[in-house]
Amino acid sequence: NLGAVALSYPIIEPLFPLVGTNMVAITSLIFTSSLVGYIISPVHLCVVVSCEYFKTDLSKVYKRFVPAALSLVIIDTIFMIPMLG
């Protein structure tokens, strides 16, 4: 997850002065987005191994993952909106 932040931050950072945003808020959104992307990725080995170990279908796992992941992004965005504007 920190690798995703480290890779995406240099790409997005030059845009900060253009939009005049708060770096803490954007960094938080980058971190949360990369965390959610990492957790729900079908190539995330922990997900695949856990599904195999517990003998469950990946689609059943995603029915629980996706709402939780979306709520995490929405809550982080709601908390960061006051910092952005």
C-alpha cells in the first residue's frame, strides 16, 4: 500500500499548486484509495489464499468487500472535503 502511495504521489504532487489544495487531504485520499484498491484486488494473494482455505467463492467475498471499501472511501472523502475547501 505504501508503495502505491510512493508511486502515485510524484505524479499527482505537481498538480497541487494548480488546484490550490491541501496536501494532507489529498495524501489521505491517495492513501485510502490505494488501500482500497489493494484490498479488493483479485490478485491480492491473501484474498485468494483465504478463499481457497475457507472454501468460499470469490464473488461471495466481494459482496462483503465492496460495500465496506466504498464506505471507507466515502467516509474519508467526507472528512477531507472541509480541508480541501
